[in-house]
Amino acid sequence: MNTFELELEVRDYECDLQGIVNNAVYLNYLEHTRHKFLLSRGIDFAKLHNEGIDLVVSRIEIDYKYSLTSGDKFVVKLNTHKEGHLRMVFEQEIVKIPDGKTAIKARVIGVGLKNGRPIKIDSIPGFESF
């Protein structure tokens, strides 16, 4: 699969007292990009939820490499692959632009639940082609 990319900019209120992006804010950047990616593939969280299917994160690994600061522009890159029958893996990277410095690398594992029980990724509408 090709890399999905979303360009964003750091807002003042996302920085801590040290003037750098708070570590928890990076999770929001990653999640926003995953949501935009899924929407670009026709996968709608609200519609799935109404059908009794919820997509949830079960694990996140993050390596912090470089701190972003207020006004920095960056791109969040995303690639996906399946791991077994139940897990969807999102390999994500946040890269400052224009200099190309990697701010973070992350591996996010998601699963699908139907009525609270794990289901095969392939059985979720829109995920058959991953």
C-alpha cells in the first residue's frame, strides 16, 4: 500500500512550559491521521458503531526523536498491514517540514470489536482490501 500523508501545523496551546509539543499531543496527531486515512478509504467510525462494530487501539509504541515547537509544519505518514486475523498495524512517522527531521516513529495496533468481542479484520466493511 502507498503511504498516506497528512500535513499539519503545531498550535501554541499544544506546547508545554519548555516550549515543545507535549508528548501526549503526538497521540492526537497520530489518531487524527488514522481517522483521515480510514475516511479516505470509505470507513466511517460512526456508521460502524451504529452497526455494533468498534475500532479500538490495543497498543501504541512511540519513539520520540526530535521535539516540535509552536508553528512548526509537519507531515504525518502512515502505512498499514495486517498482523494475523485480528490486528491492523499502523506504522506512523511524524516528520518536520521542510527539513525532514523525524520527530517520532510509532507503531499502533488496532482491533475490531463487535458487541465487545474481537472480530476478524477482514469481516469489517472496508477492511477486506488491506
